[in-house]
Amino acid sequence: MDMTIAELRVKHQQELENLTLTSQPSKTIKLFILVFILYLKRSAVYLLSHRVWLVLLSATVVISGIILLTVDGPHEKYIEEVMRYMRFVIWWVALGVASSIGLGSGLHTFVLYLGPHIALFTIKSMQCGRTDVKSAPYDTVQFKTGPSWLGKDCAEFGPPLFQYSHGLRVPLSSILPQVQLEAILWGVGTALGELPPYFISRAASLSGGRIHEIEELDASATKKDEGFISACINQIKRWFLSHAQYLNFFTILLLASVPNPLFDLAGIMCGQFQIPFWEFFLATMIGKAIIKTHMQTVFVISVCNNQLIEWIENKLIWALSFISGLDSILPNLSVKLHSIKEKYLAIEAQAPSNIQVKKWNISLAFIWNTMVWFMLMNFFVKIVNSTAQQYLKKQQDKEMAALMSSDTSSG
């Protein structure tokens, strides 16, 4: 019987490894759809049995919204404004969730959307010498639409409000409030995306089990054929797991406040060791939506408005001035670099051929959209594979428990 259990475990592991969209597409999709239907049924039953008032309130809000949207009147402009803000909030929160959900397989939406948006706004503000280029707080990149200020000429906004001061035109403190709202919303989304690992691990802990990721981490300790990078990462994870007793509000806040690819493991450990939900969520929210998001935003602004470049330049000139022979070259070199920067920040001249510009923009958009769609498809494939494998793992655990119980009863 021991041999049978060992063979069954090997068989189960092979089945899990083969359950992917590339190896077994029909079975993987079938299990994914089954899990999705089961989740909808459980959610509907729970809401109808425990949250009747919530269902009634939701129905009332939906019916009221439909009436307001379909009936004409002076309220239409206010409804349209509210809808713009709602789309704005949903878009950036959803991008944040997509960035952190999926146990390390999330979509890197800061690199794809938020970072470029902050960089483009900073560059536009530097070129125009003012930060009031947005028509509204929601005038940002969104689904299938871009910001209105991106394609406008600086003359349309008026004369510059900031003049050059020590090589800078628009200070960081003036740019940051203009992109702060979307950055915080993105950060809130990243905090929400950390909740599924916490809840899954907490449910496993309450039921007396252990989450699959922790079991894999324990199993990796006996493997000898790991690569160097994989072995280092797993060693850090095991050290992290061995110090789980130190998890509290401040350690979670510290882990969430810095770029940390292992924070998914922190969420799993908090659930496994039953850290209170509000302690975990508030620390994660403050760390990700306030501290870490502002660190990333300030860094992008500092690079694009030349503050960081100016600091590096001054330090480099100071260090090179101690080298004999360079002290006479540095002043002329600095003047040339500043003239190049001024030309870069100047208002762009009209392109001689509009046709060429349109072709170049279309080609860039095509390349960018293709890259984003490839990443979205990769993200979707990982989510489908992970969901199907988790469902199969639960069925395998039930089969293993039934076999072991029959072995115990027969013995």
C-alpha cells in the first residue's frame, strides 16, 4: 500500500505538470470553466442566504442607474461626468490588480501604463513650462483612449508659468500632485491584488491544510538539480518562512513599501499563520498605495524633469574636477550638454510631412499594442493554467485522503 501511495503521488505530480493549455487545452479549459461556474454558484448562494440586504441595495442602485441613464434631462451632463470618473477609477485600480494578482505572474502595468504616463506628463510639463495641461483629473491614458494634452501644442495652454531656475523649469513638487491620484489608485489595486493569496492560504490553514506553494517550497529543499538563481530565490523564501513568527503590522508595512517580488509569499504566510485581515490589509494598503507608489512616481518624475540627471551631473563634474587636465574641458562640455537639453525641451517644430508622422505613429502604436496583447495573453494563460491546476490538486488530495483512510481502516 505504501508503494501504491508513492506511485499515486508521482502520477498526481505528472498530471499537474501536464495540465496546461499547450499540453492539454481541452481538459484545462474544461476545468477552468467548471471552477468559474462553481464560484458563481457559491457567490450567488452566499449572497442570497446571508446578505439579502446587500442584494436589495445592489438591485436598487442598478435600477436607479438605468433610469438615470435612459431618461433625458438636465442631469445628463452630471451623469456623464460621474461616468468619466468611474471609468477613470476602475481603469487604474484594475491595472493595479492585474499587476499584483497571480502569484508572481501578474501583468507589469507600471512599466506598461503608469510609468510611461507619468514620464509623458512630466516631459510635456517641462516642454510647456506649466502643469495645468490636463482638462480634468481623469484626462489620462485609458482603455482605447489617450490623454487630450499629449497631442496638443504648448501654445494652446498659454505662456509658461515656470521659468528656468538652476537648470530646472518645473519642480517635482508641482508635477507630483498632477499624477498623484492615478498613482494612488494603481497602488490601491496592487494592494487588492494581494488579497487572493492571503484568503486562499487562510482558508487552507483553518481547514488544517497547507497551501500548495508552501508545500512546493518545502519539497524544493531536497532538490539538487536547481539552477543557481532558482536555488538562491528558494533559499530566501525558506529563510522568510522560518522567520514567519516576526510578521506583524510593521514588518508587513516594510515589505509592502519597497519593490519586493516575494511579497506574494508574505501574503501566503500571513494567511497560513492567521494574521488578522485588517492588520494585513491596512499595512499592505499603506505600504503599496502610499509609500511605494510615491517612491516610484518621484523617481520617474526626477528622471524625466532632469532633477536626478542634474544631481548626477554635478556630482560627476565635482569628481572629475580632481583629475588633472579635465578641469579645463569640463566647463565647455557642460555648456554643450545644457544646450542640447534646452533644444530637447524646446517646443517641437512642425514636421515637414504629415504623412510620414502618421505612418511613424501608427507603426509605434502597432508595435506597442502587439506587445501589450502578447503580455495579456500570457497573463490569461497563466491564470487559466493555475486555476485548473488548483482544482485538480484539490481532487487529487481528496483521492489521496480516501486511499490513506482505506489503508488505515484495513490495517
